[in-house]
Amino acid sequence: MKYKVHKFEIEMERDQMRLEEFINTLRGDVISIIPNNKKVSLAQIYGINRKVDFLYIIEKLPVG
């Protein structure tokens, strides 16, 4: 089995369609999507609000 990790830069409020298009173009199966939470303020550190600046998308590639 082979896997590929994609880094997908995202602005959560406006990039839903772009994310859907990207996922639909992958050849293999999506195993996991891991958000990276950017902590830039005291409120974000305490979890009151967060900003996701990119996603790691792990794809299981087809054999062959």
C-alpha cells in the first residue's frame, strides 16, 4: 500500500467548493483529513475561536 499526504491551504469561510473539487479529483481513497489550527490570539489559545489555515489530506493510492 502507498499513501500520499497533501497539504491544502484553506480559508474555511469561502473554500468549501474548492475543497470538494480537490477531494473529487483524487485517484485513491481519502483516509483522513487533519486540520492545522493556527493559534494567534489569547482567545484562540483558550479555544474560544480558532482559525484553520491548512488541512493535511491523507490519500491511499490504488495498487498498480
